[in-house]
Amino acid sequence: QVQLVESGGGLVQPGGSLRLSCAASRIIFSIYAMGWYRQAPGKQRELVATISRGRLNYADSVKGRFTISRDNAKNTVYLQMSSLKPEDTAVYYCTATVGSGQPDYWGQGTQVTVSS
């Protein structure tokens, strides 16, 4: 069974930083496009960032503030979040996708709360 396990969420003040990690197991990590989605209360789940074969993609709302990266040797994908805003508050989900469709696998999510 494929597992994606997120960590690094928490409470941070506006303007602060957090780094999320997602460790993958039981998949050939290097062939998957990895990504991060988020869902805020009462809102639809939205794509935050993806990384695939060196190509990076970001939602407009996080460009210049968030950075996605991966370490194929560690089967891990990261999301470095800086200049956090209250509107970044959400549950963040790690995803793994093979092909060009919707994610094949999802993590359980990690809560990020930006509040003073």
C-alpha cells in the first residue's frame, strides 16, 4: 500500500515560515509528479504547487512565497512556505501523480494555521 506521510504543519504568526515534508513509501518515487494541495474550511481543495522532472508549477496566490522541492534519494517532497498570510490557513495534502490526470495518491493532510 502506497503511503504519503506529511509533517511540519503547525501554528505560525503572519509573516512567518514553515517547511512541510512528505515522505513516500512503496512507490517508485522518481517517476511520480509530486504536489501539494490545500483545503481551507468552507472552500474547495486547490492546487498549491507541483514538481515533475524539474518542472515547477505554483498557484498564483503562493508564487514568490512558497518553494517546492524534492529529494528522490529520500523519497521526500518539501514545501517551504514563507511570508505566510492568514489566508494560507488550510489542511495541506501531499500528492503523487503518474501521467497527466488527477493525483493517484493522497496523504492524510497536515494542518497549517497562520494567526497572531
